[in-house]
Amino acid sequence: MAFKVAFLAHAPDAEPEKHRCLIETSKYKLFVVVVKDQDQAVEACKKFVKEEGIHSILLCPGFTHRDVAEIAEVVGENVAVAVARGDGPSNRVSAEVRRREGFSSGKEKR
């Protein structure tokens, strides 16, 4: 049985059914999907758990603590949820590029 992980990232122009891929070895399956917003992220996570039996979900730094909590609640206690966060300087670099490219600041309310 392979260890199954889903990585989710944000992009303002994402189409989750189109912007996805699978990287697979005999022991590891990495599903990658790019979503536009939290609603799409939640739906993708639900689908990965139901259809693929995902063991772990890894989220890009753009997910807020509330987003992470909502996803953890939706997928249940048998699925690990983690966030890929950098140190202060790394976060500033990536935040600047995301701002320049028109990504959400993360401060908007849903």
C-alpha cells in the first residue's frame, strides 16, 4: 500500500479539474491540485479522502489557520493535515511575488 499525500496550492486563476497532477512510485502517491479559494480546497480535500483514501494533506503557506482548521475538521482525525511554511525572510519573499502576481492577500472574508 502506498503512502498517499495531497498537496494543495492557491492561484487566482486555478481550475482544480485542470490544474492537477499525480506523481507516483510503488510506495508513494503525491496528488497535486491548485485551487482558487477555500471552498474549492475543502471540496478537493473531501474528494481526495473519499476517492483516494488520502493519508495526509499538505497545504501551501497561503492557507490561514482558520482554513487549516476547517480542512482538518472536514477530513477527520485519521488524515494528517500540515502546512508548508517557511521562516520569516522566506515568507516575505514568496508573499511579495504572490502580491505582484495578483494572488489574494488572505485578508478577504469569505
